[in-house]
Amino acid sequence: MTRPTHLDETGAAHMVDVGGKAATERRAVAGGRITMSAGALDAIHNGNAPKGDVLSTARIAGIMAAKRTADLIPLCHPIALTKVGVEFEWEESGISVRATAATTGPTGVEMEALTAASVALLTLYDMAKALDRAMILGDIRLLEKSGGRSGDWRAG
């Protein structure tokens, strides 16, 4: 059985040493969605939400969160991101988010993409909660990654 990489031989948590790994181009894409009432969705779509431009604020929040991932997730390495993008798509009963993170370095950016998607969704909730407190955040997951020793991966 393979031991988890973030546990040492005694079972104690530690940050993985990536110092000997080659710097390669790495990219990850994560997604999720928020479902809401038709009224809340309409207000966001038409720019009538009480707190202003919901999508722009959520996009900036997701980008900022990706940059702070190592401060939020205890064993993540602080990395120099070369790109972070957050995009939204209108759905029948909500909004989906797709966050992309990229770097050239010795470790991947999956956690940065997942953090960007999660915080963008949380910000959508915060910006629209006066319209619908029953919104549901979900389906947050890694959609694809490329680079590094494990190579490319895409969700099925």
C-alpha cells in the first residue's frame, strides 16, 4: 500500500519536498456550480443585484483566492502563478464556474484552481444572498490537469 505523500514515516503531516523536481509547465482547470431561484438568477443576469456587479466581483475573488491558496490549505506550497482565469456560464437554474490556474514550477496547481472555483462560488452566494438564501453550491471538482510527473488527466 502506498503511503500518502503528506505523511512522513511516523504518520505525521509534513510538506512534501519538491526541491529536486524539475520545473515544468503545469495547468489545472476546476469547476463547480451554484443553483438559485429564477428571481436571483434574473437579477444577476440583468445587473440588478443589490450588491452590484456580481460576476466581476466573484471573478476577482476567485483570482485573489488562487494567489492565497498556500495561506488557506496548510500543506500547499506557495507557488508563482503565471495565469489565473475565472469564467462563468449561465445555466437554466444557476451559474457554473470554470477556473484555470497555470505555473512553471516543481509542483502542480490543482489546489489553486479548486480554490479559485470555490471562492468564486462563495462570492456569488455572498453577493446574491439577499435575493435567495437557499442557493446551493456544488459539483466542485478538478476537471483537468496537465504537466508534471503524472502527466495529463481529464475528468470523465
